[in-house]
Amino acid sequence: MALLEVKDLKTWFYTDDGVLRSVDGVSFEIDRGETLGVVGESGCGKSVTAMSILRLIPQPPGRIVGGQILFEGRDLVTLPIKELRKVRGNDISVIFQEPMTSLNPVYTVGDQTMEAILLHQSVDEDEARAIALDMLKRVGIPAAETRIDEYPHQMSGGMKQRVMIAMALSCKPKLLIADEPTTALDVTIQAQILELLQDLQQSEGMGIMLITHDLGVVAETCDRVVVLYAGQVAETADTGALFDHPAHPYTVGLLRSLPDRAPPGSRLYTIEGMVPSPQDFPTGCRFRTRCPHASEACAELPPVHDLGDGHRVWCHHPLSREDARALTAERTEGGWQ
């Protein structure tokens, strides 16, 4: 049994301007000890998918209108809120994307880190403080003995991000949802945090759902990848297979946009157009208005192609291995073509 199994998840927002189908039929699994990377442009439904797992989306206007979220066999969509609170912060923890607004300004970072420990573990305040202090040290906060009694406004954005990570890891969760966990950190601290997550994963068997725009981080840390576009899964595969032979034109576009794939001095490749509004998705394949390989057939819903070893792509015209490699390796003096 998978640690987490998301089946045909649909999370919509009901507004005065219409229904926004932010997540519209997303499915994936995460096993114990596995890191799943979730990638895609802003507005593709990555964060809404993550927040839906613990039913943290604002209601109203948001609502989970369909699908299942099975955690160790229990459906979190129908789980009573009293039982769900036992899961939040304990079995499943979240590193939120915005550290500047995720911490309570009137409590010290120590009190906020200790809160989940005292709630979910059978320890007293002294033991909880010791656990919190150890986690603050492990995420690289200098002078943690002093910092533990400081307030969020006394810390930089990077420090707040590290506090958020310490809070999420303090109860040693079975599943960690990390939404851009290293965005506010410099490269050195980013490497330390990713190494810490991997160490905890190995020692505790923790599953990780890593949401990121950094495909370099995905290549370094993830076992499998899910590519989201316009609220749906476009492609999923083992990390090596996805980077070696992506099959969806959107995935190819993301990989071609990597800075290290462009010649020095040339312009980066960009995917033409923008992600469509969740209120007005195109019919059929939602990438067809931006896809260089689109045809009349793309006005219909794309079929799923199973390429073996868990590599699946939802596309009318999946690229062959040879074509994908040629596109992702193609260069000229003027840059990408």
C-alpha cells in the first residue's frame, strides 16, 4: 500500500466571476521513503493540490468536489475534522511557500515550534523545548539558544524559512509536503536543508512531496516526478527517465528552459504564451494553444500512453525518445531554435 494515494482529485473555487477549476482530476502516489517532485509553471495547481491533501484550502470559496486522498488507507477527504487534526502537523507536515506570513508575529519562534510537539507527543515543556532547539540547530540557525526566544520580526526571510522547516520536521512526520522549501535561502543553506531532508528521510522512512520550480533540485533529490499543467497531470515518470526522454511537449519545453542548456551569451528558450485561467481552460488538451505540435485531434481529450516502468504521458502526439533528445539538445550560435 502506498503511503499517500491521490485519486482523480478535483478542487474548485466558486467565485462571483465563475468556477475556477484549479485542480481538475489529478492522480499520483507517494511511497514510504520516496521523494516525489511536483513541477510546472505558476498557476498549474501545484500548491492547491498540496493544500487539498490536508484540507487547508479556504472554504468558501474552495471546495474539494471529487476524488480521494488516501493516507495509509484512510480517505482524508471524508475524515472527521477531529481526526484530521491528529494527522496535521504530526503524520503529515507542510513547509509553506510564504515564510513571511506563515509565522504568528506575537509568539516567539520557540513557542511556535514547541506547539506541535506538545500537541502530538507525550513530552513536557522542557523536553519539547529541547526538541525544538535541536531542530533549529539542525536547520542551520546560528546561536539557536538565543534565537529560540526571538520573534519572527527579528529574523530575516531566510531565517523564517528555516524556522518553518524546523516546525514541520519537529514531530518526524511520515509525509512532508514541501512547497518551495528553499526559495528564500542562499545556495549554501539550500544544500544543507536538502541534505537534512534526505537524512531524515533515510532514518525515519519519511515520504516527501517536493513542489519546486527548480528542475536542478528535482534532478538531485527526487525519485519520481509529476508534471502538472492547467490543473491536470501532463506526464509522470522516474526522474531519470523524465530527464532522459521526456514525452510531453510541455515537459520538453520546461527542460529546454533550463539555463545550463543554453549557450553562453544566448537568450533562454521560453514557452510561448501563458497558462490559461482556471475559469476558461481550452477544450481537449489544455496545452494545445501553446504547443508547437498541436493538431485538430488535440481539441479532444488526450489519451494516456503508458511508456513502461511507470512512465505515462497524456498527449495526442507524444514525442519519441529520439525527437525529445534532439529538441532538448538542440543549439545554434544564436541560441535555441
